[in-house]
Amino acid sequence: SICSQISQKHERTSKTKRNMLSDEEKQFIVGGVQADLRADGRSCEDYRMIEVECGLVSNTNGSARLRLGQTDVLVGVKAEIVQPLSWRPAEGTVEFFVDCSAHANPDFEGHGGEDLALELANVAENTILPGLDLRQLCILEGQQCWGLNIDAVVLQCGGNLCDALCLAIVAALHDARIPTVTVSGGDGEAIELEISDDPYDCKTVDISKLPALITLHKVGDCYLVDASLEEEMCTDTKMVMAVDTCGSICYSAKSGIHGLETAMIFDMFSKAKKIGALLLDSFVKQLESQSSSKGLLAATNIVGFLR
């Protein structure tokens, strides 16, 4: 009804107003960052707790749900046989789609959510895609290949969304299983593809070269990792960097209204390399630990999200 629509609109407006910080609150947050003691007790280099669950969506080849503080992201990977691109006949294809629902944050309503979703999909494509070996997805060169559709849904936004999305995609790709395809025919005969229906007759996606995104937010005269939603409201400038397992930066982008001094940029790069390598190493170990115990968990009656 019209009344309910007006009520919902008023509720969303009220939530948006509550999310706005006063000058005193901003001064408190900035002062805490300057003293290396943030409002939630973390130092400027500390992350919030990261929780990840894999294999939650049954109608996908791989899925993962990741919670980083109040940020909650669900990613699914679906594989289908498609024709390869003409300029890459021996490689598979990967497409990214992100949905920023207004239920996750009132600011996502309308074009705000669409613009952010497009930006996040572009960042994921520029950082994740170069780390994938697309030749593993080739079935018949120039004719058939696997196409991966990576769909992400932002369930809740509590800050540092870009980094959380990247980790969730890495987890979903680690969980993905691609069925084995047997090619028969040729030499004048019709080519036939037989897709194995054995859940154990499959191959995994190599994630060894996938990076982690590290976003450093400049608050006052200092910078911090894993900013909360309130800390993002106090941010003047931020640097987004992709760091691989070797500690090398393979992507960087700056946004914000203010510039950065050269010395601070180099310091950010150095800090991102250190933090990114440690984060990615521990995160992959956690995924491998979950994968090794998956058989034992499957024997129990554990009910997870969307199961």
C-alpha cells in the first residue's frame, strides 16, 4: 500500500540520518586513530574477525559466505560450457556480477547501489582475473570452454566492503569444482562432449596466484586497515592495493578528495605488502583446513546458511 511505502521510506531515511556522524564523533574517531587506539579497541593495523563458510549454495559449483565485522558477503560460482572469445581461443571466460541491495545499506537504493556494484565488479575483474589460469578452462581450442559466472550479493555493509568481497571470491573459487569433460569424435565425425556426473571426478580452480585486496584509509594524519563504516565517514583519501602471495603489489588505485605525499604512498605500499602477504597466507590455510575436514563435516547433520 501507499502508506507502507511511505513508512518504509521514512524508516530508511531515519537509518541514514543515524549513520551520519557529528563533528564531535568524528573528532573522537580521528583522535583514536592518531593515538593508535581505535573506537573498537583495535590498532591501526588490526583486522576485525573474519568468518568464512564454503559450500553453502547447492545449485552452484562453488560458494562462500564471508563476514568481516558487520560486513557480510555471499559469492557463488557457476560453470557452464560456452564458446571461447575469438582473440583467446585457448582460454575460458570469467564474468563478475555484484548486487548491492538496499537491504544491506539504505544508501544503496537507486543508482547509488548500481554505481557501487559496477565499481566493485570492475575492481574484482582487474584484480582476480589476472591471477586465474584461464587455460585450465579450455575444453576444445577455439570451440568449447568453461565459462565461470561469479555472482556476489552484499548482505550487509559495515565497512571495508571491497576487501571483504575479494576474499569471498577467493574462497568461492577455492570451493568451486569443475566437472571433467571427455571429448570423443573428430576426424570427420561429430564431436561429442560427455560431462562426468561423478562429484569426485572434477578439477579445482588454482587460486595460488590470486591476490588479497588491502584498502588503507587515511584518517587525519594516519592511515589504517579494515575501516569500519564510521571510520570510512572520516576518511579523506584511500588507497586500494592488490597483494599476491609473494608480497608483490599487482594493482593499486587511489580515491578521495585529498592528495597523498610521496613518502606516505611508499609507506602505504610497504605496509600493504607486509599485511597482504600475512593475510592471504593465513586465509588460504584456513580454506585448506576447511576443505580437508569437509568430508567429516558432511557426515554430520550440520545446517549452515541457505542449507
